[in-house]
Amino acid sequence: AVAVVALTDDGRICLVRQYRTALGRVTVELPAGKLDPGEDPLDCAVRELAEETDLTARRWDVLVDFFTSPGGTTEPLRIFLARDLTQAAESFAREDEEAAMIYAWVSLTEALDMVAAGRLHNPSAVLGILAAHAARGRQWEGLRSPDAPWMR
């Protein structure tokens, strides 16, 4: 799977409120999704960003890779940083659970405060926000190329 920290030029990220049946509640997450069979991770991130937010990005980097729950599953997840955002040429027709998604743009600092306050519980959102905040503090030095090797 992949997740995307979509970061605007003025330092805001897109968070998505989505109902999760397994939890029986709404969670706050990053735009994310599963790879189609044989799909390249970056292609999946580009697709998910467009499908969930109607955005495209000119700049892509890898923030962090992790296993979602190594004690119980082999599922890996790569979190991308998408910058230089633009509106997609056309809007995606959202159906089912995507139709009810609510989006919010918050500053990266506010998102970090949400993590620290225990208001975010989705692991890719927590890790993505922490990694993006750390990367920004390093002036984006050390980010990996979007095609960097990935253990999966």
C-alpha cells in the first residue's frame, strides 16, 4: 500500500476523514490506497492522490517505508511526499466510501500537534506527519527518490 503527504507551498497537508468499518468509526488519514497487481508504487501514489483529492504533484519523494503490523501481516506501506501541487485536469467520480470522505487542509505544525495530542491514530498518518516534519527541519535533505528500492 501507499500513502501520500500532500504538502502545499505554504506548508499545509491534506487530511482525509474516512469511515473504517473494522473500527466502526471515522478516522483521520492521509490519502492512501492499495497497489493494483503489478502496479508501481509511485504510479499508485499518483493515482490515489488524484482519486481522493483531485490533485497532481510535480515533485515526489519517499518519506518512509514500514510494515503495517509485522507481528501479524507482511503488508508493507510506503509514504510519499508530494509537493508542487496542482489541480487535476478532471475530477474523479467518487463512489461508495470515497463519496463520504471529508477533506481538511491543516498546517504541518498543526498536524504534528494533533499527533502529539493523541488525536490521530492511523499509523501512516502518524508516521507520515512525523517524517515530513523531520524532513522539513532538515530542509528536505536526505529524502529518497520515488523509485528508491523498497523491501516488499
